[in-house]
Amino acid sequence: MGDTIEFPKPEDRLRHAAEKAYQAKDYLKAYQYYQEIYTQQSSFEINQCLVDCLQQLADFSKALEVADDFLDDYLQEEQGFIQIGHLLILAGQYLQARKWLMLAEKSSAISPAAGENFVRELDKVEEVQQILGLEDFLGKKQALSRMDQSNQPVSGAIWHHFSQGLTKNQFLSLMSDLLPQLHNPFLLPKLVEELVCLRTSQPFELIDYMGNKQQIIPSELFPLREMPVFKQMHQVLDEQIGQENPILAESILEELNDHFAVSYPFLPATEEIEPWVQSYIDEYQNLFSGSSPQIINEEILRKKTRLRKILASI
């Protein structure tokens, strides 16, 4: 009998067709072939191919959307960090590019030199954008005012449109002028976290969720989920009832996270952690048991009542 002829597997045929199309600079066809492979079996390798094709097609936003499936993997190699960083710059997402840099600094795979080169590149692009985007900057002020007046959470699409082409210095200028006047309790934490990610030591005034004027220095703060008190309250809650009553703990945790998202960066002080956690436990146990309410610290209750009223307005 003759030798058995082995035909290439469907995936191999698709990969060969994709590579051939890419080499012929038919990036759309290559993308379609890679997408077919990706649909059958997603992998970081094929994700990189898809992102590369989209970058060649100048569809930078779509490339970032696809890359989001494997962002952690891109941070594990220097070339991946550079590729996503370039895409963010090309897409005009300069604030997001600086957040990307913060993530890269925590990765041992990214050298300090790569980070420094990226910062220099980003700074140069922003210098040009500062000049070219003067008219658009006025529109940013109006857009920020509309977000504030809505008194509702800001959708990802609205924020993406607002931050498009917005440089670090333009954002800082906007915050200096407008932050003290803003009242939307869902918008303010978002703006503060952006300032924190920019690591500016410039002081800013704003109105907290209780209606009081406060001053913050963003470089002295952390993003919400990295705030020490955020982690400590989660830990104390788990230690107190996490094992004994995990369902109750999960219910409390859900509301606590919502409260932190609205009250950030004005979270409880370290010495207030246990009283705050206990107040949630007492309230929820009374709610489920139907028993008489425990005596709860009036100041904590006042703040929680305010936070619940804000969240009920959505």
C-alpha cells in the first residue's frame, strides 16, 4: 500500500492563509482568518495577531478592545507593553496610557528604560495635542458640565468620548477650574481616581458626598481598590462573619463596595474600620432576624444613610 497522505488540519490551513494574506499586506483578509481561528480557540498568540492586523488597518480602538482579553499577558512581556502603549497613544487615550504605565511599573518583565522611553514619547505627543486641541478643549469643559448636571453614573462610552484626545495638562487644568464646583457624587470619585493615577502633588478642592468642602493631594492617595482601608475592611468583615455566615458577608460586601465607590476618596479612618464593619453586621442581622435594631454610632449611620440615598437615585 502507498504512504498515507496527511492533510493539514483546518486550523493549520487557516493559519497559513492568514500568514499569506498578512505578508501580501491584505490585513483585512488576514484579520478575518485569524478571527476564525480565535473563535474556535482563543489564545494570546492569536490575540496578538488580531491586534497587529487591526493596528495595520489603523483601527486602534478595535485593537484595544480585542487586546483587553489578554491584557495581563501583554504586561508579562516588554514588547506587549510597548504595543498596547502605542495603541493607546494612537487612539488618543492619553490618560489611559498613563494608567497603563502604572500597571507596567508593577511588572518585573518591563524594564525601567522601557517605561522611561514610553513616558518621553507620550509627553511629546501630548505637547503637540495641547496646541492642536485648543478648540476641542472648550468642548471638554461643556461635556464635563453635562456629566455633572446629569447627577448619574457616567457610562464607559461617555467617559471614553470625553477623555479622547485629553492630555494630562488639559485634564489638570479642567480639574483646577471645575472640580470645586462639581456635585455629581458618581462623577467625583472617577475624577479623583484619574488625578491619583496622574500622581500630581497639586492640591485640589472638591465637595465630598456629605456636601462638605475638602482638599486632597492626589499623589498621597491610592486608587480605590489599593486604598489600605478598603482592603482592611474586607479583611475584618471576612474575619468576623465570613466563615460563620458567608451569605450575610457577601450581602454586606456588595453594599460596602457600592458605598466605597461613591465616598472615595473620603473613606473611614483606620480607627473607624471595626465600628463601620460592626454597624453593617448589626443592621443586616437585625434585618434578617426581624429583631430590634442595635444602637449604631450616629455619625456612621448618618453617612450610610446619605450614601444609600445617593445610590437610590440611580
